[in-house]
Amino acid sequence: MGMTMTQKILAAHAGLESVTAGQLIKCKLDMVLGNDVTTPVAINEFNKFGFTQVFDKDKISMVMDHFTPNKDIKSAEHTKQCRVFAGKYDITHYYDVGDMGIEHALLPEKGIVASGECIIGADSHTCTYGALGAFSTGVGSTDMAAGMATGEAWFKVPSAIKFNLTGKLNEYVMGKDVILHIIGMIGVDGALYKSMEFMGEGLKNLSMDDRLSMANMAIEAGAKNGIFAVDDVTIEYQKGRVDREYKIYEADADAEYEAVYDIDLSQIKPTVSFPHLPENTKTTDECGEVKIDQVVIGSCTNGRSEDIEMAARIMKGRHIAKGVRCIVIPATQAVYMEAMQKGWLATFIEAGCAVSTPTCGPCLGGHMGILAQGERAVATTNRNFVGRMGHPESEVYLASPAVAAASAITGKISDPSEIMG
Amino acid sequence: MKVCGKVHKYGDNVDTDVIIPARYLNTADHKELAAHCMEDIDTEFVKNVKEGDIMVAEQNFGCGSSREHAPIAIKASGISCVIASTFARIFYRNAINIGLPILECDAAAKGINAGDEVEINFDTGVITNKTKNETYQAQPFPEFIKDIINKGGLLNSLKN
């Protein structure tokens, strides 16, 4: 029996010839990640059980991105705890205010994660790096502590669902629309415990930023990981970023998939997830009149260069609707710099937006854009659960940067083509 | 080992943002987290929960964020076991790693109502609903996971 792409990477990291779905294995890790919310819990566990060294100071990343620049004394204490630990153990990839970005935008951008690697992170959106053809999955703080101490983690080998992509996206349709469409189709537990493997001739038409936003939301379908076949786009992206050898794995021709979905990219329309689950999707032509109070453009899902560029393109020479607040958060310092140099920041400010240094902030209702009772936001983030962005009676509508920017201009959920013609 | 308690019942897709909202993630203190457990979907939970009580839910319990604060908040609130039809995978891992017993059992999730008195035998996986006089058989843990639990959690199992 052949192996899926995920199974091949797991087998290699477990030192096994082959693995099958359901098998429990122990894998060597290439990277262990945590942020300012999950790392303090991991550090407490690490210390409590008497560990005194990390397995490899170059293979641990700590990114202070959730409540930074720190929003209150408690979160400042947490970040300080991470900073002290990182200093004590000389952690190479420690990123704090000024050089940090949102973790899942930062690590691929800096080449800290690469194709074929096995990565865990104490953050559910760690599945993002599957866009590079890596096995990457979210875990909790205790797993992070164990990973930091031993360089290993246990996994149950997942079965998989295959998404065979064909065609090309239309203008103003983005990777975000594809993944929202898929989650709407299979549900928030449609891939529970499974891998989502993306391949097919349509892959070449998806940019790396599109793929990163799609892999990012695999967890929103319950998946263990989302992974993309490696092609020229992946290899080109890693040039100048990844300075070490990396390995490209391909699924076997006879790999077993529990289901295969054919997705014609040219048929995907701009898609919005209504409250309070990512699976509650409608295409923009089905939304009706949904008036909004706030727009958030950013996050580990959609704060990358192409996302910010798309929003700027739509806002250029326009102003956001009266009564709407629009917050734009480039996900990393490099994206922020590019936005400044290319004039996108000026476009946003002229349009009446607030622009922030990188932070996860509003996505999880942390800071920088909390909603009041009864308020509605269109956000390029990844979750619209009850209370996610603030008051339990507020609402979050998930959408692409193109839809979010268009909605900010009109003050209601809007299709970008309404504005751009 | 057996536990026995009163049931707090929830539906599908109980996510970690409602188990413990992110506005409280600026603390790692177990009691402080427990004080806000479930408050966005059930403001009465914290007032009513008693040591040893049992939480029962349906599909995909614990979906969303990887925050270990979620199983910690549930455990620190006094809950002795969570039963669900299915669990989201990160929550499942985290619960085992921190020593919060969880059982997958669709029949129990469907049969048990809020307020029922339920007894769980972890050795046999038998769940007894004393109020309705019914029993349900849960999936036993694989040996590998039993070993982690028996050794007192993941980190303890690594040290020994």
C-alpha cells in the first residue's frame, strides 16, 4: 500500500520504512514553536518537571505576537518570562517587538521552516507550513515543553482527504475563498484527525500567499494538517530564504485517500463565513444586505504581501464608509516595510484606515479592535466563534482581503467586483 | 478507577474560545482560568459546577485554538471527565497530556441529559447513567496513551 505525502514525511522522521493510518509513532522534530500565550505554560511545565536543557537551541522558535506590544501588565509578565527563558537557553529564533511578525507569516518568510520538515507548534494554525510541503501541526503547551526537551513528539498517523485542483482563480478571488468554500463543503469536522492534501494541475496557478492562507485554515475543518505538493512556486519561494538542504516528498501513486474532491478554481466565487462557524459559508451574491461596523485586514491567514496589496488596490483613491472602522495589520515587519515603500500605507491612511505594527490582536479578541455588544465585523482572520473578537453578542464574518476591503468602502458585505467593475 | 457526578450538557462544536475566552489568556493561573470557564455560552456553569461533576457534549468538542488553558480551565473547575461523541484532535492531545480524563462515546453523548447522575469506570470504559438506568460502552484508550496516563502525564512519562 502506498503512502500519502504526510505519511511519507512522518515515516522518514520516525526512522521507519513505511507507516499506515492509525499507527502510533514517535518523530524527530525539525522545529518546535510557541507564542507569548502558549510558551509561558510550556516553560512552567518544562521547569516543573526538572528539565535543564533544550534539545537544540536552533530548532526552537518563540514569537511574541498575540498580545504584543503588550496590552496589559499580565501579558507583559508572560512575554518577560519567555524573554528570560530564551536568553537563558540562547534560543536562536526568539522574536520580540520590533523584529517579530505574526508567527505563521514570519517563519516561512524567514526560511525557518521548509519543505519536507516535521514541525510542531503550540498554536493551532501551525498547520500553515504545509503550504511549503512540510508536515506541520498544532499541539498544546505540554507537547511544546516535551518537544523542547527531547526534540520528539508522538503522533497517530493520519488518513487523508485529497483535493485535486484544476483551473485558475478569477480576478479578486483568492486562496481564502477556496479554503472557505472547502470548509463550507466538508464542515468544521469534515477532516477531523485527517490530512488535507492539495495537488493537481491547478496548483501552479496558486501563489505561495494563497497556499499559505489555505493551509492555515486546515484546522478549521478539524484537520491534523494541510499539505501542498511541492512545485516550482514552492522552490522559487524558498530561494534566498532557506539556506539548508530540504527534501521534497511526493505522495505515492497508489496512496489511499478516504475521499477525493475535484475543485475547479475557476468556479470559486468570493465566499464569506457567517457567524458563528467557519462552515456557515455563502458566496457574496447570496449574502444579502449585511451592514458592518468594523473591518480587520491582517492575521496569520491574510496579513501577507499579496493580501495587503489586494486591499490597497481596492482602497486606492477611495474612502471607507462613514461609521465603519477599518484596521489594517501587515503580518510582519517585512510586509510592513513593503507596504510603506510601495505606498500602500498611504492609501490606507488616506482611505481612513488605522494601520498597526504586526500583532494577532483583534483576531482572537485580544486587543487592537475589540467589538462591542451587537457589533459586526468583516475580518480576513480565521475564526468567527461566539465572542471571538469581543462581546459574546458581537459577530464576525470571515472573508478574503478583497471582500474585506470592498466591504469597508461600502459599509456592508460586498463583492470586490461591485467596486472595481 | 471510578468517578461519579452530575452532568453539564452541551451540543456540537464547543470551541476553545467559549471554553476559555482569549481575553483571559493573559493568565496561566488555573483557578483564575476556572473562574471564567464556559462563561460565553453558559453563565451558570461556574456557579453550579461541583467537584467531580461530568461534562457531556456532542460532536467535535474543543475545536479551534490549541490553548491548553481550555482543558486546564475545565479540570480546575472540578470536572472529573469529559464525554463527547468526538473531540477535536488538539484538545484530545492536551487533555491526555495534562491528565484530564476524556472519553469518546456517541451513545452516551446522545443518551445523557443535563442534570443526570452518571458514573464512569475508566478500567472498563463503562458509563452508567444512574438517572435513566442506562449503560454505554466507551472506546478504551490505546495502550500507548494508557501508558502516558498511568505514568502521570506526558512529561512525567518522559522523565521516568
